[in-house]
Amino acid sequence: MTTSTMEGGTTAFRKLDFDLSGRTAVVTGGGGAPGRGMGREISQIFAAAGANVVVVDINPEAAALTVNTIRDHGGEAISVSADVASSEDIERVAAVTNDAFGSVDVLVNHVGIGNNASLLDTSEEWWDRCQAVNLKAPFLTARQFLPGMLMKGKGVIINTVSICGLTGGRAGPAYTAAKHGLIGLTKNIAACYGDRGIRCVGIAPGGVRGEGPEWNSAEGRVMGTDEQPNLWPSLRRALDLNPRRGTPDEVAPAVLFLASDHASFINGAILPIDAGWTAV
């Protein structure tokens, strides 16, 4: 990391560079088509900052697309197809990562699934799968990679908790409950391991263009999708309060900052990235 300092009286002026050279980052949910997907943008901006990036996605074609883009621009990346809710798959991700790049410095738990079904329309099967992907998976990945970070005395875990972890009416009950739980996990890791050099933080994006059909059409925003045709009135009101939709490349720079040494005093915090949606 390079900084330049000019001293003038008691004021120091620094030019900040975000250099992750020599570090390895694992990004779950890192696949996606060009211009779509926060995980893809996070993976690319990390690679542009010099990190070795491990793109994890249940869809091997999506993961390969991200990796190929990174390599085309001179970056270092590999892809691993995995179900992040499987401890066996996470162990395999760790083994492949270690063989390619060594131990992990940054873990981004981005992958998530959700819908806007009401509680009475939520099946037990969907509830269990939603908890597994959104809450169990970050537990599994943190448990897998935290020991290596502790050996180094330094590491960063960044969890995508969504504004649904901060509010009660922006999504369905399964997703909302899981994201609230993920905030608790984030704060617990920060509290328990902060004095050993580990930082654990969360980002809470609002509606981001390209992350799902409900954010990509006026009809979807007001009436739902084919799979979720009837949104309850409180969700419709919440959508009406949304200042605007964001884009994945408006989220990724914040994640890069949190992963960098410039965020060394930030631990256990949840950063809303939502154009002020949770402020209204």
C-alpha cells in the first residue's frame, strides 16, 4: 500500500491507494453476467487492486465468466463451483484456494437467496434453504478461513447483510430473519476476534439493479414477479420510498475500502449502501 504525506502544521494530507497486492480474497456468489451482480463487481475490483481472487459460485459458467474477465485484464483469479451451505464443499474451496494462492486474507460472504413471499406463503423447505444459504454458509466459511487469519494475526470478513437485516418490511420473512441473524454473527465475530487482528463488517445494500427481476421493471417493483405476484401493502409502501436503484459498481468500491488497511479502525459495523432508503 502506497501513501504520500504532506505535513502542514498539525494537518496531514494523504493520498490513499487501495493496494491488495499479495493478498488472497475469496468471494462467494462471485459469478454473474457483465454489468450484473455485486459479487462479480466485487471480484473484479479486488483483482484490479492486485488481489488473487477466488470466485465461488454454484453456477460454474457464471464463475468462469467472472474469472475470464479478470484474466483478460491481467488479474489473477480462479473459480470454484460450490454449494456454500455444504461444509464439504467449503472444505474443497479451501483446499483449492490453498493450492493456488495459499492462505486467505479477505473473505466476502456475498451469496444469498430470497423472495418476497409472505409468512403464510413460505414453505418449510424454502425457510430451511434460505437460512442455510444466507446464514449457515457465512458461518461455515468463517469457521473454515478464520484459523488461517488468526495464524497471520490479520484478516477481514465482509458479510452482505442487506438492508433487510436492518428493517422488517423490505423482503419475505425467511430472508429477513436470516439477514438479521447475519448481523448478529458479524458483530459476534468482531467482538470475539477483534483483539487478535480480525475485522468483521457488513454491508447493507438496498435495491441494486441486476440483482433480481423485482428491481428491473416498474411492474416488478409495484406488483411483484410471476413467482411472487402479490406483494403485501407494507412492502409496496417500502418500495415507493426507495430513492432509486443502485448499480453493482456503486457497491463494490465500498467493499474494497472495507477490505483495505484504510478501514483498520472499522470493526463490527454495518454500512448501508442504499441511497438513503433506510433513512426514510
